[in-house]
Amino acid sequence: MQKPADLRIEVVTIKGNCPVYREGDAFSIIEGFKLVAEKPLCLHALAALLPYYVALSRSVPPVSLGLAREGESAFVQCPDPCEWTGGGTVVFKITPARSG
């Protein structure tokens, strides 16, 4: 069985006013299931990522999942509809971490 790649998840843009994230914030998923963060996380981020993290950590191309037009990074957004909630809709970039 293939060892899962670590994933780095970075905030690339925010529409509205997110009370948790700022552009450039990041966290990781290591060893296939361990969530590593230096700051608090929002459950919206995890809801957006959950359907895809296993496939992405197993090197399924983001393009084949409909999560990118090209390249090795995938993009998802949180499900907060900021136009109605007053919160912030955050776009996350998910990139496999390179070892060595």
C-alpha cells in the first residue's frame, strides 16, 4: 500500500470577513490523517477538504477530481455563503508536501 503524501492547506483568498483565517494561513495533514496547525481551525475548512484529502494524499491528480485546471495543487472553498451570513468564504489551496 502506498504511503500517503502529507498535504499542505493554505488560505489563498477570502471573500467577505472570515473570523478565523487570514490570507497565507496554513495547516497540514500528515501521515494520512493527523491534522497539524499552529492556530485554531474552522470546521468549514475541514468540511470542504474532507471529501478529497484521501485521494489527494494518494496522488490522484486534482484535475481528474475537478479541483484544478492544471498542476498538482487542488482548490476548494468553505461552504460559508458569506453574502447571507456576513462571514467569509475562504478558498484553500491543497498541495502535496515534498519530502527531502
